[in-house]
Amino acid sequence: MKRTITAIAATLSIFAVAAPAGAVINARGLNHDRLIDAGERSGKLTRAEARTLRAEQNAIERNKRRFERDGNYTRREKAIIHDQQDAAARHIDRLKANGRRG
């Protein structure tokens, strides 16, 4: 019984370590893209606003690619990207909540 529990714990820890560090970062980027598209379709974002938000997302992607060159993110690099994504999320929310209706 003890061996089985140890084997299961070891297997789970391997899967936890094997998850890429950038998975959360990538998921947020995809979510931001979906929010921008939805805002443009609904009319809450103008084309110019959507273009500005997409340019911000592209800048974050450029930083991600630059940070990934060595194969992984450092704690500081992750913090920089998360801060950029937090700012982008605030920008999306602010522009979508500006009183426009589609």
C-alpha cells in the first residue's frame, strides 16, 4: 500500500514539474485576444481601440519570445510579463466599459 501511494505521488510530481511555465501566460494572452474580438464584434470597441489593444498584445508576445530564447522564464521575466498582462487587461476593461453600445 505504501509503495502504491509513493508511486502515485512520484508520478503526480513529475506531471506537475513537466507543465510548461508559460502555460498560464499563454492562456491569458488567448483570453485577451478573445475579449478584444468580442468587444469589436459587439461594438463596444472601435477599430482603432481594437488595433491599439492588439498592438499591446503584440508587444507582450515580443517580450515573451525574447525571454524564451534561453528556454525558460526567470522569476523576474515572469513578473514583467504578468505586469504587462495586468495592464493590458485593465486597458481592455476600461475601453470596453466606456458606455458604447453595439
